[in-house]
Amino acid sequence: MTPASIPLSPAAPVAPRQQLLGAAAVLLAFSLSLPTASGSVAAVLFLLAWLTAGGWRVQWQRWRASPTAIWATALLGMFVLGMSYSSATTADLGNFAGKYAKLLLLPAIVAGLVDANWRRRALLAFLAGTVLASTLSYARFAGWISERYASHVVQGHIHFGVIEAFAAYWFARLACERGPRRWLLALLAALLAFDVIYIDIARTGYVVLFALIVLLAAQRLGRKGVVVGAATALALALVAFTAFPIARTRLEQGWQNLRQYQRIEATHRGTLADNSLGLRLQFWRNTLRIIERRPLLGSGTGSLPVEYGRIAPHDLRTSNPHNEYLNTTEQLGLVGLVLLLGFGVAAWRESRRLQPAQRDAAHAVLLSIAVGSLFNSLLMDVNEGRFLVVMLGLLLAAASSGLERGRR
């Protein structure tokens, strides 16, 4: 069955439930830029609305029409299977299972949210939530609200940096379209980008933002756009790291962290690294040692804390290697890594069915997480992982129904 042949809406009796599901999707998208607790509540409400939405025959057809939904389901199933042979404690097993349960949101959105109007409202709600969070970030920086209050309404800088960098990209992409509000969109993009570089000061956010600048230029200008985007990103980085003391300090700290870790490795191998970059390098090295022991299926869901303590008893223990590719491989082996990469490739290819603006946004979501996952376990992390599955679900739901064909 082709995507275009799938019924576009469930039967009339379930229409009120579809309205409830749409409203829950709007709340879920709006909460992506807000603290973890609000997003978790919104996710639960959405899943409850989805379970009562009905129209299961249509949902089954839409799920089958979406390769990304199938891969996400398979990856989630592998994490469930990984619980059966895991060396994790009961507490760790439940904790990790809960972190990856968010994968269910993607097939639920793709299969259940059939109304294009509600999807558009949800995407606008995400942008509105990001602008709100950025406004609060500026207010905190200016001293207009207290740090204690801000911690309840603004995410941590690492989490928000990735999401805000994508929002800056998306406003810039929308500004490329003709319309009376393009200058307002460009201004919002610039304000969010400035927040990432000067206020949020998360190095992962820097890398994601610069990667998205290159992507946007490539999307608009083709191959030569890669050169233009790289030059633009480099120029912006030079300005940021020379004109803005905070950004320059973060860069210098990263370089000092690396040099310090190199000295530790050269003189006292195995000595505890005491800086963020040094710890990451230590986590990666030890996680690779664990993977070597069980390369095919891994050590099971949530097994890293136990296995890490066994292989590196004198190092600082961790439940997060700060690299999603290593994190997934340690738990599920090469099978899990193939499922993770297959999920990303399927989403990239499926997004080609979308109209240009939505296609480009889907590619930007994937690039944001793919790049950020080199330095953090973003699928496992609550906020970034939820951002990935919710935004992809909202965008790719159109590809599974054909609702957006022939229009922007």
C-alpha cells in the first residue's frame, strides 16, 4: 500500500478523540524546550490520549507506511529484549528502560495524529515554547528573574543548547521563504543563535549550531553551499570566540581540559581525569573495553554502571558514556548500533517525501542529534531524546498520509 492510498482520517465517531490527541500533541511539542518534569507529564498525557484515540486499522496502515516508525519500534523492542540478559541491577534496569520508552512516541505520533492542522499547530507550539524558554534565558542573564526561579522554567544549558540551536536554524529556514514576516523570523533566528553562543555557553550547542549553518547553506545553495556555510560558521566562531569573553573562556577551557587529560595519560595511566572533556575521553575508552567483551548483543539494557565498575574499578563510575553510539553498542552490541543507524537513515530517506521546508527541518533534526550524540548520549537523555522522536514524528506523519503533498 502506498502512502497516498492510506485513508486520511479515522471514522467520524473517533473525531472528538482525535481532537483530544491533537491538543495533547500541541502540549507535548510546546513542552520540549521546558524543564524535564513538564515534558514528562505532557508525554504521559499524549500516550493516554493515543491509547484512547481508536482507529486502530488506520493506525496500523499508517505505521506500516512509515519505515522510520518501524525502525523506531524495532529499536525499542531491542531495548526490551536487552532487559532479559542485562547485568544491570533492578533499579538501573527500570531507569534505563524508562529513558528509552520515549521511542514509543514516534510511532504513536506517526500512526495516530492524522490531522494535518493539529500537526501544524504542534510545530508552531514547539517554536512558541522555544521562544518562551529563550526569553526566560535572556531574563535570567539580565538578572530580571532569580536563578532559583529560572531553574524551574529553563532547561539545563546542555539540553537547551541543542534544541535552541535547531530552533534558530528553523527560524532561519522559514525566513528563506517569501513572506511579510521573513525579517521577524530572521531576527528570531539571530536572537536564538546569540543565546546559544553567548548565554547558554554549552559547547555541544556550539557544535550543533555551526553544523546547522553548514546544512542550511547546503540546502539553499547546493554543493557550493557547503563551502559558503563552512566559511560562515568559521567567521561566526571567530567573532564569538574573540569578541565574547564567555564563549572564549569555554573554548579555552576545552583546550586546557584536553591538554590536562593528555598529561595524565602520558604520566599516570588510569588516574582519574578531573575535567569534563577528560572524563568524556576516559568514559569512551573504558566503554570501548566493555564493548570488546560482548560485541554482538552487548551487555544488556542499563548494564553500563555494573560493567563499568567491573572493568575500571578505580575510575569515576558512570551510567552515561556521553556518546550515544557507544552507549547503545555497550547495551545492545552491534545489533543495537545497526538499529540505531538504520533508524536515522530511514528517517533521512523518508523525509524526502515531504515538501522542501518540512524535509529540510527533518534533516536538521537528524543532524542536530547525530552531531550532538558524538559528545552526549542524546537518545537516552530525556529532553533531547524526546525532542528527536516528537519532532520527527510530527514531520514524518505527513509522509505516511500524503496530507502535505502538493503544498507547503
